[in-house]
Amino acid sequence: MAARSSSRSSAKDRPSYRCTECGWTTAKWLGRCPECHAWGTVEEFGTPAVRTTAPGRVTSAALPIGQVDGRQATARSTGVDELDRVLGGGLVPGAVVLLAGEPGVGKSTLLLDVAAKAATDDHRTLYITGEESASQVRLRADRIGALSEYLYLAAETDLSAVLGHLDSVKPSLLILDSVQTVASPEIDGAPGGMAQVREVAGALIRASKERGMSTLLVGHVTKDGAIAGPRLLEHLVDVVLHFEGDRHARLRLVRGVKNRYGATDEVGCFELHDEGIIGLADPSGLFLTRRDEPVPGTCLTVTLEGRRPLVAEVQALTVDSQIPSPRRTTSGLETSRVSMMLAVLEQRGRISALSKRDIYSATVGGVKLSEPAADLAVALALASAASDTPLPKNLVAIGEVGLAGEVRRVTGVQRRLTEAARLGFTHALVPGDPGKIPAGMRVLEVANIGDALRVLPRRKRAEQAPQDAPSD
């Protein structure tokens, strides 16, 4: 009996080990944490305590769902229409939103503009900066005109200080830039570590729910574009937004990845200026080049960014190659899909001049086309460049091209045609059965790539003037 008691006591007093980065525990020491894969972070911290949770007093009685007051979760506008579009109408009280994006894309500029526009006498805004000083943020606010007497600014990196500001200011909106710069003194590890990010996010989420305060958190991204930190962070927050855009272009896109209060297929479009960032209710003009006469190697298409149709221009250029392996360069297009269109044109379209020439293809305005609906426009732009023959004026091409040369149907054809007609385009190449056609637009249904190539004039531009419209 004594031996059995001694064995139980030794098992109870056995030391435990914990990772200082993510908090993972184990009964034996390891050189590498199997949870976060960090080396040398597993340390002994004592005997693990066995805890049980007893039933306690409830904070509020459970009600039938029909009796719950839903007016408390009514969204309030941020003052930025494009951001409201992605959020599903605005910020819901108590909601926590995570906005992630690459450095320099404009996250801080956008949120500072939101902070000033959302601040009112009844709804104060607290902007916490952990990456800059308060004077630096003030300089940016002067530049973009984001000043308000109800916008409060503080530079803090300590979680307890941030919570103290919440008690003194009592804001309706909290903006933290960024969650990776704030740390809790109660948790081991450097700021930005998994354990710290988890603790900071958890504390702010609890504060938001208790106070009915909306919270916007700025998150860093890894070199692969994923949100840095534990995956648990994305599960805890209510909304996850990605801020995208080429640093050398003016266009910025905000995409909803997760949204508990709205759809996740909405996209907000913004244009970045020296004076700040503005929303674009009609961004199609950024992706078009207006010309008096059509140019060989250009074709227009209509892409869907979420629910929003955008008219974009695809350009292609072919030149004689000086090397045994011709170049294939793309910008804004997927290299694999461009290569597929080249193979289809050579095999199914009987265009053999492409295999021995350098080929350059790109989009206009920094837009990235990845959906299959742009295949037909890419193929026609390449064929037009190879023959040095311009496509007819005011023409858009919509459709997915298969390896057999067939043109397949895509989603949202009617919405795409309506957008093209609104911008003044009068002719379109589409797959079969496009549905209702907008008034004033002539639509040519094509079954394969051979049918689509018939819109190209047979003679060169020098011999024949470009046609204004394809024949029905």
C-alpha cells in the first residue's frame, strides 16, 4: 500500500515543460516545440495543476432566440462607403475586425481615415499606434485631412496601458496598429510571438464584447502573404479582411475572407494618392485605355471581383526571338493560363507563328486577372498580336477556353454584359446561351476558338481598315 502511494506521489510531483512561444506543454523536455516548431523554447516550469471547473452563476439568462433583441447588433457606417460594402453595411458593436496586408500597402492610412470619419460626439474613436510615435501619426493625419476632436490618439505597446486607455476614453471604436507590437507583461515571450498575439487578441476581444465596442486590428503578413501569428487569431475575430495591391500601382483592393455579419464575396476598391486614400465606386476607368483607333494585341474583358464586375484590358506583344528558347513574360496574368492559351492557339487555332517568337502579355492599371473567364480575351489578344491585326472596336470577350478549343460558360455573364453596355461597349463574344442581353448590345455566341478568331480581319491593318463590329 505504501509503495502504491509513493508511485502516485512521484507521478504527481513530476515536473512539466512549456514552450515560451506558444504555451504548449509536455511531460518531458524537447529541443524543438512540435506545436510552433521553434528551437530551444521548451523550459521546465513546475508541476502541472489539475483543474476542474464547477458550475457558476450565469451572467445573463438564456432566452428563446426569437426574444433576443437584434437591434443591439445594428451596423454603424464607418464613413468610408467601400469599406462598408465589404463589411456588409458597417461595423457592428462588439465586432472585432482583423485587417492584414503587406507593408506599405496603405493599411494605416485607410484606418486613420476611418478613425476620423467615424468619430462623433456620441461615438469616440481611440487610435492606438504601436509602430509609430503619436507625432508621426499626427503628421499623416494632417496630410490626409483625418482630424477630429473626437479622435483620441495614443502610442502604447503595453496591453495593460491599452486597457487603461479604454477605461478613460470609453471609445465606441478602437483601432490598434498593430496587434503584433503589443505585449502583455504577464506572458513570457517577445511581442509578436504566438503566445503574446493570442493573449493580446483575447483580451481585446473580451473588452470589445463586454463594452459593445467595435475593434479594428492591424495584422502583419508573412512572406507568403498569409496572416502572421497563430491560426487561432483568425478563428477568434469576427471579420478578416485582406488589403491587396501592387506598390507601384494606385489601385488597392480590400477583400473579405471571413465575415460573420455579411457576405465574403464583396470587394472594396480604393485609389491611393499623396493626399490619402479614396474609395472608387466605379473603378473600371483605371483598367482601360481610351483610343481613337484600335491597336493590335489588345482585347477587353469583364472580370468579377467578388460581386462587382470590372472591365479590364489585356495586352499582348510578339517579337522575333533572338534566343533558342523564346521568352514568355506575363504581368497581371497567370503564366500557366497564358501558356495554355498559346498551346490552344497553335494546335486548335492553327497559329504556328507563336512558338518561335518572344511573347509579352500584361494587364492595364495593375489589375490581376486569375479567373478563367479572361481566357478568351487573352487568346484573342495573342492572336491579334501575332497577326498584327487589331480587333474590332468596342468589343469585349468573355469565356473560358478549354484545351480542346471549346469556349465554356462562366458565371455572371448577364452582369458582365450589363457593365460593358453601361460603359459604352456595343459588341461582345460570349459562350452559348448568355441569357438576357442588354439593350443596344450585339452579342456573338462562339462555340470554340475557331469561331472566335473569325472576328479578326483577314488582311493586315495596312491593307484594310479595322472593322467597327463583328458580324452576327
